[in-house]
Amino acid sequence: MRTATLLALLALGFLAACTTTGARFGSSGLVTAQAPLPSGYLLSTQPRMQAMAHWDHLAATVADNCAKAIEHFHPDAGLRVFVAPAGNTSFAKTFREALITRLVDYGVPVSFAPEGAVVLETDLEWVTHRRALAKTASGSRRAVEPGFTQSKDAQGRYQSVPVVQEESGYFDTGAADSEIQVTSSLIHEGAYLYRDSSIFYVDRADWAEYRHQAPQGEVDLKRFSLVNR
């Protein structure tokens, strides 16, 4: 008798657990939350910069689009482009030289001075992440489908909440923890003719190629004072 009662209680507990899970993820009734549920993004890729050839590839893309922008906005103006220096890092110097070379390849005159020329500027932002991956022991978890918003069907009933397997850890093992955003801006007479912001993974070991470093050794400081006469 006691065994039968215990089995009945366990069965009721199991059904209650299933009902709770179903109400949370698979119920056809309205499901609400006090804050948006975190979800992943659809699986995608992002290039990693690891060689000077990658810098040249970006420079070729930017130069090609700059040539098209000048041809589109000022086809008969005979404009020249001045590629502004972007710093003394290995990337800044090499990328500038690659831009000049590629602009010439696409038939764009390159000026030695900014006066009277279209200016092509480059800016770089470095970001390092501390990734906090939500996952189970198997490396994945059940999560609401990315971008899902619950609505009613043609019969006026709320749709069930779709659940997908979100991989976390398996696909992220090769993802670098550092990224750069390279922004190139073609500016003429106070307006943008072209602008590109591209994001790449980079290895933290290569940070010195992109980030400006403080000067080494002693730095001479000069003091100035204003005197009214």
C-alpha cells in the first residue's frame, strides 16, 4: 500500500514538472516575462585578421568603394584624395600605404597634402571581451528561438513558444576574445562621400600591432606660464 502511494506521488510530481516546463516553453497560452529573455544570435561567421594580406584585402575594398563614391558624386570634378596618417602602429602605417597603392590601382589621384583634396581618414577601436557563456554540462542549453515574439494565430490563439538547442562552448572554442573595428571615412567639404566600419577578430598576442603604446623611457616635460604685461 505504501509503495503504491509513493509511486502515485512520484507520478504526480513528474506531471507537475512537465506542466511547468510546458507552460514556460510550449504552452499555447500567453507567456509573459518581466524582462526580455536572453537568447543567442543565428549562427554566423566573422573574419579574423592574422596577416598583412588581410590588411591589404580591406584596403582594396575601401579603395574600390572610394573610387565608386567619387565617380558617383563628383564625376567631372577631378578630385584628388589625401590619405590621412592614422598613427605609428604597424597596422596604421601599413594600412595607409596599402590604401594609397590601391587607390592608384583604381585610377584615383592621390595627393601629398590635404589642401583642396578629399580626405580619407581611418580610425580603429580595440575591444577585449570577458565572455560569460551560458551552457550546461553538455555544452548546450534549451533557449527560446532568437527573435521570436509571441502573437496570435488566425484563430486568435497564442502561438506556442518555439525552443531551440543553443550551442555554447562548442562553436565558441575558436573565437578570439579581442576584436577591432576599422572605420574608413571619405570626407569632402564637410560631408561623407563614403564610410565603412568593418569588424574583425584579432589575437590578443597581436595587440601591439593595432594599439598605440605609451612612449618608453623618460619623457621631457616643459612648463609654460602666461605673464600679463
